Amino acid sequence: MPAAQTPDPRQHAFVQSILATAHSLSANSPNRASTKAQGVGSAPVNIALSKYWGKRDAVLNLPQNGSVSISLPGLGSETQLKPAVAQDSVWLNDQQLDASAPFAKRLSEFLNLFRTAEVPFFEVVTQNSVPTAAGLASSASGYAALVLALDDLFDWQLPMTQLSLLARMGSGSASRSLYPGFAIWHAGQQGDGLDSFAEALDAPWPEFCVGLVEIDVAEKPVGSTAGMQQTTAACALYQAWPAQAERDKAVIIDAIRAQDFSRLGATAEHNALSMHATMIASWPPLLYWQAESVIAMQQVWTLRQQGVEVYFTMDAGPNLKLLFLAAQKKAVSAAFPGLKVIEPFSS
Ligand code: PMV
């Protein structure tokens, strides 16, 4: 029987300090904080408009810079969590994963932070409605849904900012997936990591659209953590990134509040290309793009020259996410057959 591993002491202390809040919250209510038979959680994927790239503390998963995102309703993860006795069992999209599979190993390592005498192991059943690990943020929705399921299972009833802190430990971008609409993840400054969480930016924008251009949905060869390590260790250009990313974040927040789409789109596209420039300029080089990614970028630039206002952003994968307003939906969909369009505020 595989034994659960002891978590890193700093990670353990961080999680315990958050759970202590839950216990003090529940002190007035004796019926709370009891383990249920099952916990459930669901969360959307999110796409960063100004990106997180680089960790200032890899153990506590603290970012070099803050970021802003938009969540995509209808695309994400749904998770059920149950206590188990002998070992963790992990199910992804109706298939049980071997304990040695990277997805299951990463999940079990995260769950090491939450095991109790009563719940030594977990059964995790997750449905992902986006391709896993293809740069479409499945880890963001996955860890946000898992933290919500833990909160439900253990009946912590933690506030959203505390849940965001916990989700951050699974995957940085998961801190933002707890919210619908726009979210801001504050980089924070404290060494203890308790000020690095995401919050909702409540600014509904009914015309705002995101289009997914799926170039390749196979699992990416270099995960984002390894990609960040490679970039921060071996790229002189990276020195300029954290300050630019903070400036872009501020511009995008202003543009969202003012509903200034041109400013938002141009800053988001420039931000994504700047992030990718740091990856390409590391050694060995890190290039997530494929030939078809570049063709799609050029199509976006051609459309803009023709007066169709559309911008793109890209993450750690070859796929493009297009940003446009509803008035341009027809023109953009015509140029990208099969485009999956999400209107985050439409319903
Ligand atoms: O949350 P992670 O560790 O998968 O990193 C996400 C990195 C990017 O998607 C490239 C940028 C972002 O802010 O989501």
C-alpha cells in the first residue's frame, strides 16, 4: 500500500494557518467542521489577459508579478471527493489513472497537505470539459474545483480569498478560477504568502467575447512550472518582465473598468507576446508555438488591418485565444472556421 508522503514543512504551515481560520470561524457553531461523505466543487477555466510567468517562491507558489484574467463559463472542471482507506484513487474523464501518471502524482502531492486521521486518502473523480494540459488552463479549473470540493468535504466554509490562497498552492492560475468574470491575482509581498490571492473584479461586460483557436490539444511537452524555471534561470530578457507585467495589469484593469476594448486588446496581445519573447530568449529555447499558431497570429493581424478589431493571447501551449466584442463575432468566426466562442457575461 503506497504511504502518503509528508508535505514540505513550509507548505504544511501555510495550509495550517489558513485552516486555523476555518476552525476559529467554526468555534461559534458546534455543528460545523465535520467531515461529510462526499465533497463537490466546480470551477471554470480562466484565461489571463496579463500573464503570470515566474515564481518568486517555488515552494509557496508565489508569483513574480500579479495578473488579470477572464473566466470562461461552461468550460472547466467538476470534482467529487470522497474519503478513501488504502490509497488515493484518481479518475479523470471516466478513466482511473495509474498512481504513477503525472496528473495523479501531482494531485496526490497536493492532497498530502490536507490528509487527516479520519481521511488518510481520497477518491477524486474529475470531469474536465477542456483538453487536459494543452495550455487551455485545465489545471486552473481543476485545482479550484478540488479546493471547493475539499471545503465542502471538510465543511470548512472558508471565505473566497482563503480558498484562493489554497488553490494557488495547486496551480498559480487556479487562484483566479474561483471567480466568474474578471479576476485579479495580487502578487503580494509577504514572505508567508498570505497576501498573494485573487479577487473578483466586478465589471460585467456583456459584449466581451473570447474565441478558442485549437491548433493542437495534445499534452504540452514542457509544463508551465518547468517552463518558468527555464525562463527565469536562463533569460536575460526576463529581468524586464515583472515590471512590464505589473504595468500591463494596471492598464488592463483600467481598460476593463472603462470598457476601453482597444486598450485592453492591444495590451493583452503585447503582454502575451512579451511573455513568449522571454521564453524564446532562454537557453535552451522554449517555444510553445507551432507553425499553425503563427499562421493564426498573422490572420489576426490581417483582420485588424481590414478593420475587424480582434486581438489574441496565448499561454503555455500552441493554441490562440481571441479577444473581440460581440459586434465582430460574425467576421471573426468566418475567418476562423470551427472557432469556439464564449461570451462570459452573456447569460
Ligand atoms: O498556473 P500555472 O502554473 O499553470 O501557470 C500559468 C501560466 C500561464 O498560463 C502561461 C499564464 C497565466 O497567468 O495563466
